[in-house]
Amino acid sequence: MGLQEDFDAASKEASETKEGPLSKISNEQKLTLYSHFKQATTGDCNTAKPGMLDFTGKAKWDAWDKLKGMSKEDAMKKYVDSVAEFKKG
């Protein structure tokens, strides 16, 4: 499979978080997946930073913003690798 197919398969697995193999990952691991997914699909962070009382939104924004400049391909690879690593526990 190519990188895009691997990424799509990993995305599908990660979206099954309620009952799938990634259902028990930490919030930090979820932020890793979120930020690499956003970088791979959208590119550099392009939204305004959430307010300081929006803790979840700010954490997501910060995680994504840290990846500024990372290529789509590198973000996809890291996402696929992270899903595989987190599945192992």
C-alpha cells in the first residue's frame, strides 16, 4: 500500500476510538494523532488561537501549531506510525 492508503486505513482505525484498539490511549496520545492528522490534511495551523478558557481547544491548537512547517508526507508517516505504536499499548 502507498502512504495515502496507509494514512486512510490508520485514520479509520483511529476514528473507532470508542471500541477499537485505540480506545484507551491517553489525552497526550490523542493530541499527537489530532495534530498530525490536521497537519497532513490541512497543512500549517490556520485558525486563531482559542481563548484561554477553552482548555481543550487551546491544547489542540498548541499541538497542531507546533508542527508548523512539517510536510504533508512527514505528518502522514508520523500519524501512521503513531497509530501502530499506540495500538500495541
